[in-house]
Amino acid sequence: MSNQQRKIQRGWLFWHQWIGVIACIGMVLWGLSGASHPMMSRLQPAPRQFMPPLQAVDLRQAVPLPAILQQQAITQFQHISLVSLAGQGYYRIALPNADPRYFSVTSGAERVGAEQAAAKSLATYYTGLQAQSIRAVQAVIEFEPDYHPVNRLLPVWKVAYADAAGLRAYVDTEQSRLATLVDDRRAFLTKVFQFGHNWSFLQACSTLQLAVATLVLALILASAVTGIILYIKQRKTAPYRLKRWGLQWWHREFGLWVSLVILLLASTGLFHLWMSDIQQRRPILHTVFASDSAALSETAWSQLATGPVLKLDIYGRGSTLFWQIIPVSSGTQGLPSAQVAAMHQHHQQQGQHQHDQHHAAMSHAPAAPALWLTGPHEVTALTPEAYASAWLTIMAENTLPAIASVQWITTFANEYGFIFKRLPVLKVQTTQAHHARFYLEPATGALAANIDDTDGMEGFIFAYLHKWSFQSVNKDVRDLLAIFAALAVSLTGLLGAYLFARKRS
């Protein structure tokens, strides 16, 4: 080897070592926290029930809603839904800047303290624990350490149990659904993951958090690239061929293969980091408005309250009201299922046989809820396309995007995964730039997701190249591979840091 070649090789070694020292911090933090993620999903507490505890209510025999609103002098509301509490049906009326009020569907009498009682009842139903073991009930109006933004649903109620596991149930009383279950073990692993993977210790300054994470990811990529180049340049030298089985040899040989994993995970992680920041900065479409109670006319009620239903939701803006009605004949397929339950069921599927069964079940479209629009003098049955057009026009302040197609989504799959929480939803495909699509939840009017082609590509890359969520591979195998890869990244970084420190001691 000439002096010039040795000089170039020492230059590559210098940069690899010093870049690797800083990159090692990220490799260890992201590697160890990444290895904890498969364990988190397996240790997620599972609910005892999956579907909401709703019961049939014959609206023909119920006290009419217009009469209750008029009697109680309720001039505006945000959302009205049917809920079941202690075996009885109630109208739950969410009010602007006030606590929801509950009125019996059979007598019209108001139940005081029903919101907290409903939270306790739902938590007991979903956990299977006794109500006597509840130690605290708390309204949650913003995300907190145990209830992260990834859960999306707000407001919810936190119901804590006095059991050994420290179980906490987060329930959405408006839709009678379970937001998530958390126990002490899950909470600890989540904190570990948030600290190591999301760098929560920097969350007080999001700009600094983004900048530091970007810098470290860039250094990790540079360390992997310089390591590969260094390996190629050294592999034909006599000292390298003769020196076997030492720590330096292991770092080189092991690190070569791990560097390919590092390049994959770091590049996709960096892409996800920046796409997440861009998505968070997008303008948010407002989805909660006040409706005039006078718009809920006796005429509309008499035309729509024509039989037994499992679910009723009413909301809108001003004098325009949207109704979603799920009759008893539709069964439970249109009801909001617990996202935690859907994830638990998905994780229980093992082998190709279950995978095929899962997709066969998805191919059978459930009976869709009935959608209606009422105004001062009209009652109109809505197709999914008509609903999407009317509601998006209100949300977007009369700047309706051109709609190409609308379809019901009843299972978490593809780009609309578990992270979005809400089901069932309508996927509204538009002809806007980058094929923007909106996912609307007709039961609440919420915008569950706003995705374009770039988001879809990023979601695909993150799911399959970063998280390795390959449906055709057994989950146990996927989890073991992910844990091994994450630990290998950490070990490579630690070996490099040890060799660096030993050389300078």
C-alpha cells in the first residue's frame, strides 16, 4: 500500500470514528427503544368487550327530542347521541362550553351526574372489573403522559382501578367506545419508548427536538457509509487478513451487515421525522360547530324516528343538521369498535390461514348506517357522496374540493391503519393535487385523517421498511427479527464506542 493510500485510509478512519462517537448515542437510544416496541404491543392490556354496550331503542315510543330541547330551553347543541346507562337509554346532549346533559328516552327526565356515571359504566364494561375497585375518575381534555397524542380521541374520561396492575381505562362517552387501556407495565414501556425513540426529554422545544434528531440521524447515516467504505478499503490489506476474532474484527464484520440495516432504518426514520413535522403544521379543518336546536323540528323527528335503532347521532352547523341512524336490522357492524380491541384481534392472527380469513372477512361489506340531512323545511336521505360533499363544504368554509369517489371503510388496513383510531369512516377521494383524500367519521363529523400521495408513500415506507409490518410473515417471526435488528444496531454502536475509548486510554 502506498503512502497516499494509507493517508486516505486514515482519513476515512478518522471521520468514521469521530462521527461514530456521536452517532453511537442515537444508535443505542433508538436501538434499545425500538427493541421494546414489539413487547409493548404484546403487553397491551386487552379489553373484555369489543363493541359498545348499546341497546335497542324504539324511537316511536321515546320522548321526542324536540320536546326535550324546548322544555329544557336548550337553544344550541354540538352533538346528540344515544347512550346506554344502567340498562336504560339516554339522549346525551353535548353543549357548547358546558357539560353534556343526559335525558331518559322513556320519560324525558334528566339524570344528574350521568357523564361521570357513564364513564364508570363503560370502563367496567370494557375491563370486566368490578365498579367497586374504581379508585378515581377524571376528565381528560388534553393529552398527558399516560395518554399520548397518538390516541387522538379527545375529550375522554380516565377511570383508574385499584388493582395490582394499576389499570387505567380511557373511554369516550360520546360514542361509548374505548380509547385505550394502560397499566403500570405498559406505561413504563411507553415512557422508555418515548424517551429513547421520540426523545421526549427535548419535547419542551419541538424545534430543538427536530434539529437534534435530524443531526444525529444524519451522523448515523454518515457513520454507516464511512464504515462501509472503510471496510472495502481495508479488506485486502495484510493486517486485516491476519487479525481475526478480536473486538475490532467483530466490529468490522458484524458492523458491515448491520450497516445495511442502519441505512434502512435511519433513512426511513429521518423521512418519517420530517413528514410528521410537515403534517403537524398543516391547517386543521374545524369539525365541531354549534347547531340551532330549533332546526331539530318535530316534522324531521316524526319522519326519521320511525322504529327501533341501536345508534343515533345528530350534529351540524346552524340550521343544517346531519343524522346518522343505525337501525337494529343493521346489527352491530356499523358501530364504533374499540381500536385497542381491533389491534388485539389483529395481533392474535397467526399463519397464512388466519391471514386469508381476515381478508375474506374484509371483503364482505357490512350494512351501512343511514345518513340524513335536515334543514328548516326539508328531510333529505344522503348517499355517502352527498354527505361528504355537504359536510366538507361546511368544514372547508364553502371551498369544496372536487370529489372523485366515496367509500365506507370498516376495518383498519393499508394507509388507514390503527393509528387513526376511528371506525367506521368514509374515504373521500378528491381530484386535488397529489390526490388528497379525507377520512370522515359520519357519527361525529370528525376528520379522522387527511392524506395525499406523499403521505401515503411515507406511510407505506414507514410501515414496511421501518416497522416491517409485512402481513404475509408470521408476527412472532417479524417481532423476533425486529428485536434482533434493533439490538444489533445498539451493539454495533457500543462496540465502536468501546474501541474508540480504548484506543485513546
